[in-house]
Amino acid sequence: MRITEDHIKSILFGVAVGDALGVPVEFSSRERMEQNPLSDMIGYGTYNQPKGTWSDDSTMTFCLAETLLDEEFNLRKLANRFINWVDWGYWTPHGELFDIGNTTHSAIERLRTIDNPELAGGSHETENGNGSLMRILPLIFETGKISISKSYDIIKSVSSLTHRHERSIISCFYYITFARHLIQGHSKESTYEMTNKIVKSELSQRGIQELELKHFERIFNNSISTLNYNQIRGSGYVIHSLESSIWCFLKTENYKDAVLKAINLGEDTDTTAAITGGLAAINYGFNSIPKEWVNQIVKKNEIEELADKLIEKYTKKIRLSDLPKIGDISGANKFAHEFSGYRSSVVETGKYSRETRSKIENNEIEKISVSELAESLFFHFRAVRHGGGEPNEKLVNRHIEILKIKLQNKGKPDDNT
């Protein structure tokens, strides 16, 4: 699985924008939301915070993302960031905490003194709020590189800092596995079916009790999207959060509609929208998030700086020596699959690849970046594989020629990498 710049920005801003949209109406009843449905970014409301203010959902997401940048991922460092958030307002929009769940707060108090951070999280059945699910998504940058089984273990350890009951861990595992398939370019519907199959298989191998699995029955039966509006809740219970986010995502066709649908369910509006927003942004791409919403986000520049650091670590850079020789179609195919992948979805990748091809045909090479060329080449080979026929040798060679020009000019004024 290849992580792209778009995936990283989509995850950070997809969560934060959904969160900020929901903050002013958090705890609103469904009846109130039906009478006054949210349709745009607003300010104040529940916490009397300015427009674009995000909450603990994003704070803890950013803390996790930042911890991934450390030389070695360390749960104690993540725990310390959580403690600094509570004590000093670390990674908050305005320098102070204004929202924290009871289970999360209790766990962070234990993190101050406990030797093993993995034992700090609430483990009772009543401690299955959505406090680990809402912050887990950046972990896909690491778990996407390893097996499903190993990813479960890492997800379990990260969730357990605040929520270590099996139900919360399984919910995080399901969510990350779902995101994994979206990043691989599968459709929403295929992702849902594959995630159910893989998650159920892994849980069976781990001997998870059937009594626990029953809580996920409405998701596992491949029919969550057939449930009606009145059968879905937006509460802070982790099962409700997972169900509602998958439901909102499957029932809509763009980022904006997905997060607004989540918020208008009422109750834990910011978290439901943050969880939904992460998936929707991955699927539809960063550019699908309304620009006016992104621009209104508090500390937008700081979030972009965090994204840039993650991009530097998790995206693969193309060097001149990586390019195949002109005429080496097999080598070009291997190169394209090593250095590129689906932007967010097949449709999104196809759209931008066609734009790149149009620029190539019009000889507008100064308007094309190295990553766009690799993406266009990747999409061409994928289209040939699925549609039949042979690669267009002339087109492939032209891609490689322009890539060489770009990389030879790297660092010069006309470079557009």
C-alpha cells in the first residue's frame, strides 16, 4: 500500500474539518438538528468557540500523527503528549482544553504514574466511548505497511492508552482496515465487503467470543447502508460511532454531504463527523473538502506543517537513477507501481491522470509535476491490466522522457516537482 501526499492531507484535514463543523452543535438532539440542520461552518454554540475551532478528536489525532514522526514510535511519548494536552493545552486550537471524555480523562490520569501505558485505558464494558476510535486514523501510515495480523496488535496497543476493552479495539481495527482498502483504490462498496471479510477472519483466528462479535452484527452482515435514518444513532458509544460513520459514508457521494449527514444525526456531532470525515476525505481526496472550510480551520498553517513532515517521512521520492530506460516497458510498469498508486479512488486518479495526459499532448510539461507523471503512468498500466490490450509504448516512453527532463532540472528555477 502506497501513501501519497493527498492521503496525508486528507486524513489530517478530513478529521479536523468534520470535527470543527460539529463542535458548535455537540450534544444537540436529533429533533433540534432536524428543525435546524447544519449546512455550513459556524461558530460559538455549545462551547462558545470561534468558527473553525476543533476539539479533542483532532488534538489527539495530531498528537498521534506527531508521535509517528519520532525517530522510534514510542507509546510513552504519545502518552506524554496526551498529558501535556490536559495540563498545558498542547495541540489545542486556542491554548487550552475545553472538551474531554470521562474515560479518556481517567486514563490520562493513570498515564501519569503507570509503568506500562498500555494498561492505562479503561477496560470495563461501560468504558467503550469513542475516544480511541476518533484519534486512530493516522496509524494507517504505519499499519498499512505490515500484515493485517500485526496491524491489529499495534492498533490494540495505541487504543489501549485510553480504551482497552475489546470492543473499542475491534472498532479501531475495523476503521483502520476500512481506510486501508480505500487507500488501495477500492470502491466504497468493495471496501465495505472486503473489510467485513478480513476483520471477521482475523477476529475468528484470535478467538474473539461470539458474544462480543454480536455487537458488530449490523456492520458485519454487509447491510449497514440499508438501515434507515431512525435506526442509526450519533451517540458517543463506540459501536454507534462506527456504525454511523460507515452509514453516512456509504449513503453519500462527497465529503461535504457525508460530514453534514453525520452532524445532523445529533448527539456527539463533532466526533461522528470527524470519524466520517477521515474516510470521506481519503475516498474523495483532499480537494473534495470545501476550500472555505479548510481555510477557516484554526491553526491551519500548523496542521499543514505537520502534514509536510509526514509527507517527507511516508511518501517515496523519485530520483533520476530510479527511472527505467526508454523502451523498457516492463521496467516502466514496475517503476510506476513502486512510486505511485491511487490518489484516493480509481475515479479520482483517472480524472487527474487524464488531465496529465492532456498536458503531455499539448506539450505543457512545465505544468506537470513528477508525482503527476508517475501517477499517470501508473493509471495507464492499471487500465491496460483491467481493460485488456497492450501498453501504449509511445505514451509510456514520453512519460519517461519528461520525467528525466524534470529530474535533471530538479532544483532549477523551472523545476516543478
